[in-house]
Amino acid sequence: MRFRSKAIAAGLAAATGVTALSGCAASSSGPAAPDNEITVWSQENLTPRIAATEKVIARFEKKTGVKVNLVGVDEGQMPQLIMSAAASGKLPDVIGAAPMGQTWQMYSNGLLNTEIPREIVDKLGRTTFEKNALDLTSDGRNQLGVPSDAWLQLLVYRKDLLAKAGLDSPDTYEKLTKAAAKLDRPGHDGISAATDPSDVFTQQSFESVALANDCQLVDGKGDVDLDSADCRTAFETYRTLAGDHGAPGTQTVDSTRATYFSGKSSMVIWSSFVLDELAALRKDALPSCPECEKDPAFLARNSGIVTALKGPGAAKPAQFGEITSWVTTRTAETDASRKFIEFMMSEGYEDWFGMAPEGKIPVRSGTAEQPRKYLDAWRSSDMGVSTRKPMNEVFPDALLDQLADGVGNMKRWGVDQGEGALVGATNGELPVPKAIGAMTAGQITSREAAAEAQDEVEALKTSLD
């Protein structure tokens, strides 16, 4: 079986209209004429987060006199929308919550202004930012965006069930597969892990496992490396976990969480955004295990967290996560855009990451005068949707330390090797999730899955060169 990829460059260039989105009329190749009005696209597009962002914007507008037109944009639609906007000469000025793959893809297509982010980082103080966040969003001296916040991929596990079975914390391949096998029984899965071939969440889940074994998307020379020995081990490990010891059928971002929350699996691979739900602070995603009915905090109290996993092919554990940034487009109104991002990374910063602190870990720790100002504020930020509680009242300091430290240890496929645009392309075409889906469904072996992914990503890379 072969999943032949399309050349995404042609697909994106032909993306269809964005007539519902308003933007400042601008030249397609240079900064807009100053009119003290900017259009900001935000991928924090859930209704409560748009409302929270609008409150911050109102303060900015009152202070500066700059008019901001805020538009919520879905992350999955962003690549097509941005290319259509570029083709029509109606790029937004600023984009918020842009993930690394998208940022690198826009940069490779010549759509970004990199001078504005560099000037902002220098003005706010380069040393006030997490160095790894700056490195992952830079190409030499070109600062692709202003890194804002991060989320981490976690392995959440039932520490009560593992302790009862005499199992250690599942922080290595060996311990993880042993726990999944031992705790797998009729009506109860060893682990919940994504297998949906149509969702980037599956790639994120697999990449967190793959990086733990030093399986890389590309090698140091920039050649696709998914069929390496370390990657074949990662594919086989994921097949064992999701295929042998996970629930049958396609497992999605929602079903994996629901299975763990219902008490029907002992572990789940999910992002740190799960933490408020785990703590029963969101009514539409409450833990539903038998014990949870009388004790809503049962699952949070009996769950352990692994942030960094280690496979046999790696020298040390690896942490997967995502850094989102404020980026400015090539047609951005320079002064107004600069003022806006500076405000969002200073006076408005605590409100921005405070919308969902469990998944918006600040990558700017503080100011020159108060080096820990934002990290300290983050720890006590209210988390939750239906119910709001300070994060440090819900979870122990040790976990919050793990989350904050995880940003500095974060690794990502392709970015360190200068192949960020390829990462963005794989997030669009999903060759790895397609291979994972076929493998865990028993249609192909793990060796074949690694080879399929290798072929497809090589085809994508050729289309980008």
C-alpha cells in the first residue's frame, strides 16, 4: 500500500476564498500605509478566548488609539486562508497563536516580516525569553515571530493502578510497554493513544514517543530519516501500545481523553490542555470514572504525569511540545503592529496566557526588573472553564515545575535541522498519521509504516525544494 502525497505548494496556492475575513487593504509585497488600524487573526478562536482577547484589545486601543480588528481563525484552516489572503493582497497585519510548523511555512513562502519580531524581542529583553523558545522560532538572525507561550505533550497515568500492580512510573519505553501490557484486560485498555489518520493530533502523539528514541524526521544532512532503526523501533512501540493495548477502532483526540476519563484505560497521551478537565473544572468534559461521581477530584488526585520519555536509542529523555508565536506579515503596518505585540507580551501578557494557563505556559519569564514576574503569575493563574481555580491550588508545585522546565527541554522534528517548512507540510498532508492509522488497524506492519512515512515525506520534501 502507498499513500501518495500531493505537492502541497500547488494545493495551497489554489486555496479558495476568505471573503468572510476582513483585512486592511495593502500592497502584496510591502508594509501597509500607516492608518493606525490593524487586522489581527487569532488561532485562540474559542468563544471564551476571543472574548478574553477582546478585553485586552480594548485596553490597548484606549492606551494607544490604534484600532484592532480581531478575527478568530481555526488552526486547521489557517494554511489555506493565509495563502488565499496573500494571493488577494489582503494579508492580516498580525497572527496570534501561530504554531511552529505554520510559522516556518509562512516564512519559507516569504510571507513574514522578521524585522518587527527581532526588534520587539530586543526591546523587551532577549534574556527575559526562554532561550529554547527563541532558538525554535529563529533562522539565524531572522526572528520568525515573538514566541509567546507553549503547551507540552504529556503521558498521564493512573498512579494508583500502577502502584497496585507493582509498576514503576512509565518514563521509558520498557516501563511504558510493560505497564500497558500488564494493565490491559477485558473492558479496560492499557493505554489510550491517537490513531486517527486525518488528525495532526496523531502525529503529535507519535512524535512525542518517537523523539524519546531519538527518531528524527530528518537527519543532520536534511535527508528524511523516518525509516532509520531508531524510527522503526518507535513505530513498533507505538503499534504495541495503540494497536495491541489500546481500544479497537480509530482513536481520536476526543475518544482517547474520554476513555481515560471514564476509567477504562490506565494511561493516555494528551497535551497539557487536559489538566483543567482532569481537575473537573470543565462541565462538558468531566471525568466520568465510577469513583468520580462522588469524588470529582478522584482522577486528578490519582493521576501521575510523565513529561519526558526515554527510549533505548536515546541518550536522555525527550520532551515534545508546541510553541506558539505572534507573527507579523510582510504587509503589516509596522508601527501599530509592533506596539500591539509589545503590549500583548507585557501589559496584556498575564491576561493572554491566563485564558488557559495549563496549555499556555509563558516563554517570557519576566522583565529585567522582575525576572520571574510572569512565571509566578502563571503559577497562580485561574484555570478551568465552568469552574475557575488557581492552578497552584489544584496541582502540586512539582508538576508546575515540570511544565515550566519542559519548555527549555522541548524538542521538535525538523526545526533544529532547518526544515521547519517541511514540518508545516507534514501537518497539512499528514503522511505519518496515515501510516499510523494503517499500522494500528493491522493493514501494514510497523516496518512498512516506517517505509510508507519515509516515502511520503520524501515526496513532500521534493515538492517544497
